[in-house]
Amino acid sequence: MPEKNLIKMKVLICLFLFLPCLTFSQTETERIVDSLKYVKATRFGSSYNSNINSKDSCGDQIFWKLVKQRQKIIPSLIDKLSDTTITEVQNRQFGMNYRIGDIAFEVLQEIIKYLPRYNDANERKRQYGCGYDPYWYELYFNFNNRQKYQTEIREWYKVNKDNLVWVTNENCLTCRCNGVNPNKGHFEIQK
């Protein structure tokens, strides 16, 4: 009898040890999105430690692997917009390192054409100019603005996701890369 109890006890211990591992496992999409921290080059920045040269600076393999996930990865990328973890990728124009949320933003911009940007308000354009200036000055340093933008993008996607259509296109959306866009297209809102 004591031997049976010992076996039952061992089984229970094993269940208690391994059951939590099963309940916290990541989905494939979450695992892929977590690879944002390993990106060494985006469309506009790269790590000084990367072997990416200027003619290939439109993103490394991890960046494009994320982009190729298309629509299934969009909600997870939106969730990452508020992640302020600093990466090795440097934006040399602004003299600062990308955050995880910044890389997620660039991946989203290669998946969805005309994704709303943070510079839509005229006041911001007058103060900082156009392009990425408002993004870097108002979101990079201000977590509240970053969260607000994340909420705006989440709402925008919720309203528009059923109207997104795939458009085949071999050009990158937001940079002038040599070669062909590995994603071979992007989403646009159906007209």
C-alpha cells in the first residue's frame, strides 16, 4: 500500500510541476512577435553591431519574417506599440535607439498601406514638420502619447479590419529598397 501512495504522490508532483508550463505556453504568433527584440535592421535604422550595409538597410530577415505574417500578426503588433524596451537598432537621423514599439510600428507600416500616423493633427505638423518628426518627438519620449496612439490604432484596426484587401505589389511601402519586397504586397482599405 505505501508503494501505491508513493506512486500517486509522484504523479501528483509531476502534474503540479508541468501543468503550469502548459498553461503559459505561447502561441506561434506571440513567439514570432517576441522576435522583435532580435531585429538588427529596420527600414530606417540598424545596429552598429549588425552586418547590414546601407544598400540592404531595409530590414533584416527577422523584420521581413514579421511582415510576412500579414494580417494574423497585426493585433499582436498593435499590442507591442506601447513596449518601450530599448533595442540595439539605431535611428541615426534622430540619434536614439529604437524601442520594441517603434519596430512594431515599422512592421505594421509594411503590412498596411496608409496606416494612420501620429502626425495627423495640424498642430503637430506645424510644430515639428511632417514625416517622422512628430512620431519621434511625441511618442518616443512620452509614454502617455504612445499609449494614446496605440489605442487609436487599435480602434482604427477594429473598424477597418474587415475592409482590408490584399494588393500584390513588389515594392516596399515606406522605403526605397534594392530588390523585391519579400512580402510581395500589402493591405489597403477597400474602396
